[in-house]
Amino acid sequence: MTVFEVTDVTDWFAGETAEQVKEAARTYFLETGMSVDEVDECLYETPIALTDEQMGLFRFCDGDDVWTFVEQLRLMMERGETFPCFFASTEF
């Protein structure tokens, strides 16, 4: 499973391929009320897979709790999340 950056370093989705992730992100953003033009403008043509280094550096923060993207992906897989799916955003 891979985490992909889908917009200008503000939104990430997880999935097996860039194509699956792009379609999942497109559907997600349309369902949140964005217009087709807005979605087409903000999504990368090809989502960018995060490197192992980025996965270890990028962090989730919830109050005093902090964990890496690696740890979050592992937790999601252990919970049996369905992929491709939304992974993280700087907007939340």
C-alpha cells in the first residue's frame, strides 16, 4: 500500500496505484461539494507517491499524541480499511 500526494502538499490518499488514488480523490472531492472544474484544477495529473523518508517524517497530530504516516498506514491496514481512501490533509 502506498500513500500519494494528490494536491499541493495538502491532501494525501492511500492505495495501490496512482490511477486508483486519483479516481478515489476525484470522487471524494466531488462528494464534498467541489465543482468538477475545482477538482480538475486542484488534483495533480498524476499523484505522487511518498518516499519512505517522507512517510517517516510526516506526522499526524491529535492533541499531545503524535505519530508518523508509516504508523497511521499500518493502523489503517490493521483495522481493515478499504483502499483506495482518504489518508490525510493539512486542512483538518
